[in-house]
Amino acid sequence: MIKFDLDELKLGMILHVRTYAFVGRSIRKVLSCRGKNPVWGNHDAMILRNNCEWAVGESEPMKAKFTPLSEYESRVNAGKCELKVYDIVEATNIERQEAAEYWKATVLGTPYDFMAFPRLFLKNWVMDVFDTDVGWEWAHWCTEGVAHGWDRGAGKVVWGKKNPTPWTTEKRVGTTLVDVTDKVIKEV
């Protein structure tokens, strides 16, 4: 059984998720680029406050929403997913607040960016040779919404890429992201 250590949470931390359902496995397979680059996770979200409670801000079908932390604890404890938590290197409290507020103001409630999937799939299979945006500008997929919070809201380049995916998130660990899973998630 796991539990989040609420005393260790900080605004803007990244929840990196590995699910076992068909969609999650499919996303990892596509991102793994024909099996050459094994990808651990298939979903990214941001740790935020909603009505003074810690929550997860995430873009999922059908729209971007808040999910209670307890929901993720239940999913892990039921064997439906695994979690990692990443923090942004050298993020200030002001930058954390700006990233969180930007996500709430511009991502929360927006539609899920279904249009991005076929284009991300194509870009992945042709090795990302085209430097163009994919999907709809007014909608967000998971990593895109989180990255916009940090890149546009806080002015802090974390992903450094137009079309970030969970694989991009994993590649940033050790540079702009640090794994804090062991501090934030405790076995109980």
C-alpha cells in the first residue's frame, strides 16, 4: 500500500504515470520508437492545490480536470498503475505558483487533444524530422498541458520541445527534472 507524504509535496511537481490498460500500453509502444527506446510511463500530470487540498491536474479524455490524490493512491493500491514523482530543478516558489496558476487558467477544462495522437504517432515513426506543432491549439494532451504551465506560465524551460510526451519527460530526468518519488510516495 502506498500513500503520498503531503509534507513533501510542492506545487508543480510532475506525476509520471504507468497504466496497464490497452491505451496506456499502446501509448508506451508508440513512444518506444519500434522498441529501441523503452518508455516507462504513458501519462503526465501536475501536482496542484484545488480548494486548499492537494490534487492532480491532468488532461485526460474528455477534458483537463482535477483528480484527488486519493484516487491515484487507490489506483496504485489496486494494481492499476505505478507512479513516479519528478520535481523541477531549481524551481522557485514564485515559479511554482505561476506554473500552477497558468495550468488552472489555460488548461483546466479544455478538451483533450485527440487530434494530436495520429500526428504524434507519425512524427515518432519518421523520427521527428518535422518541427511543427501537432494537435489543436485550444486543446491539450497530458504532457503538453503540464509543459505549458511551466514553459509559458513560469517562463522556465523544462521540456524544451514543441510536442512533449511522457518519453520527453523521462529524458529530462537528470537535467531539468529530478526523481523525488522515494521522498513523496511512502509504503504504508
